Amino acid sequence: MNIRWGVVTLLLAAPGLVPAAWAQLAPSPDEAPVSTAPAQPEEELVTTLKRTVSLVDVVFIVKDKAGNLIPHLGKDDCTVEEDKTPQTLKSFTAETHLPLTLGILLDTSGSQ
């Protein structure tokens, strides 16, 4: 009779033990993530394209220490160096009508 109640108790407790056992299989946050991607060869041949050019476009934004934009800079206000050698600026254009991209994020969850 005790064996029968033991089997019934085990069967009733088993569904509660399965999630606890499954939780033990969760990876540790300190472990490296496991990748399912196919293995890459150790050494891949990389082709390098080298060209000598005489003109390069350099796009930049200038801000002060407070993070405010500094407008109205001219060609004489900027220098470009390559390996600590000053380069000649062939042309200088301040772009003011650039495209603007905006995004809107809405939180519609019940917590707000």
C-alpha cells in the first residue's frame, strides 16, 4: 500500500520538478554565447585593394566643449593632416541642408 501512495506522490510531484530541472540547464551569464553558425576556416584569404588618390572627401561636425554645434567655419579655420603632414584643402563646403531622419517611440504597455 505504501508503494502505491509513493508512486502517486511521485507522479503528482513530477510536473513541479520538471521546470526546476529545466531551469538548471540555463546558461550562465558569464559563459560565452553558443553559436549555431557554421564553423569558419581559421585563415581566410583577404584581397586588399590599394589605390593612390589625389582627392578625398572628409565629412565632419564641429562641436564645442558643451556639445553645441559651431557653425560658419571656413577653409582657413580647418586643417587636415596625414601622418602629421599638413594636407592642402582643394575645396571646402559647409553643408546646411542635409536630410533629417526622425523616429517616434510609443510605449503602449500597461505599465505607463
